[in-house]
Amino acid sequence: MRILIVEDEAKIAKYIEKLSRELLGDQVGNIKIIPDLVNALYYVEEHAIDLLLLDLNLHGEDGFDILQQLVATSFHTIIISANKHRAIEAFEYGVLDFISKPFTKDRLQKAFERLNASGSYTPHPTKKLAIRSKGKIKLIDIHQIFYIKAANVYAELYLKDGSKELHDKSLDKLHMILPPEFVRIHKSYMVNLHLIKNILIHQGSKYEALLDAETVIPIGRTYYKQLKEQWG
């Protein structure tokens, strides 16, 4: 795991690095510490990372300025900040967790457990997904999402208005930050459970989810039983 810590207080940054190595063990590859926003953005542009640990107050600069850009990328973001009043806003943009300063080792461990747990959801529902569109950040209200399809390491968002957007996060990573009504029904598909109109059963144990008169998506055999229980 490649980790970037953006924290302007050297002692706190080193403490976060120390705890990260202790808690993640062999999962940790490279850890980079950067104290300011500009160089953090340059680093992200030039290097692939898996996890960003971000403070929101950096020498008077607002870490939220880059949060709105970075949540559109393929890695997860955990905020570590004393700005508790911004927690709900951060969750709405799709961060994995918000840790309030001062924090303990146990609290950081819970955040890492959420990072490692499949299907683990944030305590505040994500309301928007940020995507990169024509060099800018575009916010998509999750209620506008019809279904999501895997596209290699990315995910395609199919919207209710008939349009399609590409998100840099994979289906697995989006599943971790979206509210629980978004369920996997196939290795390549995720859908809002409330939008399923009917479950179609065909010969040969083939299943499909009917979303509207024109939209039918496959249901994987291994997902069918659980989906039927949830949908029923």
C-alpha cells in the first residue's frame, strides 16, 4: 500500500507514519510525508498512491480545497483534522473516514479496518460523487445514479437522464463509500436496491434485474440469494 500523509506539523506526521506502519504491517509499501497542498497535488499527479491521510488546516491553507479534487481519484482519503464541524461535509464528498484530532491509535485502527473491510460503510452517507470531466471536477448526486458498471480499474456511472460518466475509483472502492442501498448484484454491476422493479428468472439459473422497460442488467448466481432477501 502506497500512502501519502499531508500534514504540516512534523511531529504529528511522524506519529501518523509510525502508527500506520504498526497497524498495517506488511501491507505498507511506501509512505510519503508532504506538509503543504501545492506539493501534495504535484506528488499525486506524478505518483500512484492507494491512501491519502489528509489534514484540513495546512499553514493556513484549506485542505478541503484539494479534497474536492482528490475524491475523484482512484485512491481512498481519510481526513485527520481538528475541524470537526467539517466532518459531515467531507463525508458527503465520499471520504472513507474522518478522524478528529487529538486521536488515538485505536481510532486510527478503526479507520484502517474500514479500509480493509469489504462492504464497510461510512457513518454518514455519501451524497455526491466527484468525477473528472473535461479537466474539471463535476459533482454527481448519488440519487441520479441508475446503476454502476465495472470498467477495468474504473467504474461507469449510468445516470437517470441517460448519460454516462467515468469514475476513477473501481467498483469495489465505490462500494465502500456509497450508502448501503447500493448493492453488488454481479461482479461487474452495482445498483440502487430501491430502483429494482423486478427480478427475472430464466432457464439455466440465469437471473436479471429489471430497472425499467428498457434497462435490464445481469445478476450473478452467487449474488442472487442475498439480493432476493434484501429486495424482498
